[in-house]
Amino acid sequence: MSQIAEIIKQLNIPEEKLKELAEALNSNPMAAMALVQELNIPPQVMQQLMATVMANPAAVVEFAKSLGVSDEAVQQVQDRLQNPPKS
């Protein structure tokens, strides 16, 4: 189980919501932020998640794949993060 999955498992968030979040991250990151807020993740848990991601960015990819997000969708998000659109 990924580090992120272990943390999120404690929150009892339905897998459907997590998949919805993963899809939103791919298509509309701003919508994903709204979904994160809807999940009402306690601040200390959010800090733990952020520390995990900052220490191991690959943990996000591992978590997404564990939810069944396709390799193609994961790669699209990685590409966007590495090459953000210029305004």
C-alpha cells in the first residue's frame, strides 16, 4: 500500500471519491482543490500528506495507480506539472 493510501485509509474516504479526485487532478486541477476541501481532511492529516508528497513526489503516482488511474492519465498530469502552461 502506498504511503498516501495508508494516511487516507484512516479517513474512511470512499474509493469513488478518491477516483473522482484523481480524475479532477488530470482534467481540472482547480476543481480538484475544491474536492479536497469537500473531503474535510483535518489540517494535521493534510500536513502529513503534504510532507509525504514533498519527501517523495512519486508517492502520488503510486497512489493514483493503486486507484486504477491509467498510466496515460498519470503521465499527462506529470507532464503538466513539469511543463505548466504559459499565460
